Amino acid sequence: MQTYPRRTLWAWALYDFANSAFTTLVVTFVYATYFTQAIAADSVTGTTLWSRAVTVSGILVALLSPFLGALADQGHYRKRFLAAATGVCVLTTAALFFPRPGQVLEALILFTIANVAFELGNVFYNAFLPDIAPHGRIGRISGYGWALGYVGGLLCLAVALVGLVMPEAPLGGFSKTDGENVRATNLLVAVWYALFSVPLLLWVPEHRPKHRVQLPILLRQAARQLGETFHEVRRYRQVARLLLAHLLYNDGLLTLFAFGGIYAAGTFGFQTDEIIVFGIVLNVAAGLGAWLFGFIDDYLGGKRALMLSLGGLLGATLLAVLATDRLLFWVAALIIGLCVGPNQSASRSLLGRFTPLGKRNEFYGFFAFSGKATAFLGPLLLGLFTDWSGSQRVGVSSVLLFFGLGLWLLLRIDEAEGVRQAQEQQREPEL
């Protein structure tokens, strides 16, 4: 396997540093909370509406990611598609600055477009991992990316807190009228994402075909290969089991990401500046967890790393649901933070071990599909339970089901067989 210089590996990992600002500030802690408390009529209504936006974006990603992955494989468009998805996410994130309190529809439409673009970009970004990482180091390199991502989210949160949210006179001349300073955090995220994405686009190589294929032919080839890959995924038993388990436990993770800050604000009374501090602490914990578990992943294997992280997530979420004071909630949140990074990193690296050459965009497209095909269920159930009970605590309890079922399915994976089958079926990309 070809080896790549350190610059290539760090340029790849730096994309996690770039795009984590979006998930940390927009999806989880700052804008999601601001939407439910200031743009929507009230926190319960806002939680329900936000869950529907997350649901719609998840469905769109599930529908688009496998085909776009196949198209990227056929046309060798991985980097172009990544650049396009990044650009759309950056522009729509910046546009989130403009909706004011009461402009619910505008905010939700912009967020949905940005979230879809972000998730599609991850399909092509993740597909670079098996190409650039040596097999024996794929776990730790994946962990480096996730850890660096949490550092990026942490630093961006810190800049937002110190420069825009807390000061009486926010940087850039923004006022506090209609939450302008809080809405300006979206501009910060957009600049951050765009700036730190550049190294990957410059220094991470992509195989280019000798001959260009016309678009109509390319579309037909992509559709045919997508069908073939669907059948191949079914033949790769361990891949199929991983995708099914990922389908469930990732629903729980997405729900926690989307509603963690909302839950802290609505149930425990966290204010905007407290939410940002909360996010900073969780990012530190998640970054440490992802970095440490990268070594555990390579030493014990991705399956065991996943099982450890899922067990921690299950117990900590139960504690967060039952907690009646802030101290217990903080303990639960710290455990969740330590386990979230390893869960995502080990999922990505385990699939990389199971994936043959020439199918990586597609397999990671199905990986994104498995993470989004039923992703609407978590937010939808949380929103329904919250609306029915009038309690965010009851809504968050629905996450336990997804983690428990995912852990049960994960027990059936045979990692050694999955690696062996991928190595036996290796084939070079077609020119």
C-alpha cells in the first residue's frame, strides 16, 4: 500500500478541525439553543420544530449519499464533491445570521440545507481514510482526526464565547439586540470551516482517470455500480452487520448532538454562556477520548472499542435522564463526552478495515446511509415524547433504546472475518 507524508495525514485530519465547528456551534450548542429559546415561540415548540428539521435533513442524506458515493467512485470526483458540499455548507451557515426572532421557516430551511451539505461532505472525507492510512494505524489516524475535530470545536466555541457572547461590546460591532451577537457565531463558523478545509483540498491526493467519461455514461455507470455494490454489501456479512448496528446507535448519537444543549437549557436552566462552557468541557472530554481510544482501537480492535464506548454512552445517558441536579448531569455529560469521540472514530476505522479497494466512496456512502436512513426516528421520537409529556426528560429517554439495540447487534460482528474478506476481495480502481 502506498504511504503518504505526514503533511497529507495532517491535512486530512485538519478537515475534522474545520467542520466540527458546524456540529458544535450550529447543530448542538449555540444555534440550536438560540433557535428554541429566541426564534421559536417557546422551548417545547422549538424542540419539536428543530427535531423535524433534523429529520428532513437525515432523510435527504440517506437518499443522496449512496448514489453520490457511487458517482464519485466512477468519475473520481471525490475531492470535487467534497469541495462543493463544503462550499454549500459554508454559505448557508453564514446565511443563518439573518433570520431574526419569529422567522422560523427561514431559519429551518437554511439549517436543513447546511446540515445536508455537511453530512454529504463527510461521505467523501471519510472515504479518504483507508487510502491514506496504513492498515495497522487506521484506528489511531481516525482517532487523530476526531480528536483534532473536537479541538477545533473547542477553540471555535471559546472564540465565540469570549468574542461574541459574553462581552458587553461584542467584537465586530455586533449588538445584542435580537440576539445579533449570538447569530454572528454562524459567521464565525462559516469562516472557520472554509479556512481550515483548504489544506485537504491542496495536499490530499486523489487518483485521477486517464480518460474523462461523458456525464450521461457516468450516471448510468454509477447507477449500475450502486446496484452491484448494494448486493456486494449484503455479501460482506460483517459490513452488513456493522451498518445495521450503526444505523441504530448512530440515531442515538445524532439525537444527543441535536438536543444536548437544548436539554441542558430547558431542563437544567443553562443560559447561552453556560451552554458554551458546557460545550467546551464536552469537547475537551471527547477529544481526549478519541485520541486515547485510537490506540485502544488498533490494539484491541474496532469492535471492542465500539462496545466500550456504547456501554459508556448507555449508562451515562440513563444517568442524564435520572439526574435531578446539575452535578449529576455534569458527571453524565462528561462520560458521554469521553465516549462519543471513540464511538465515531472506531465506527469509521472499523468500516475502513472491512472495505475493499475501489469501493470506498460507495461503502462510506452506505455508511452515511446507515447513519441517516432512520436518523429521523431519534429526533422524531424525542419530539413526540416531549410534545406528549411536556417534558424534555421523557423525550431524551428515547435515546436509550437506540444505544441498547445497537450494542446488542454489535456483539454479532466478527472483526477478523470482516478484515479477511476485505483483503481477499481487494481490487484496484478502474481507470
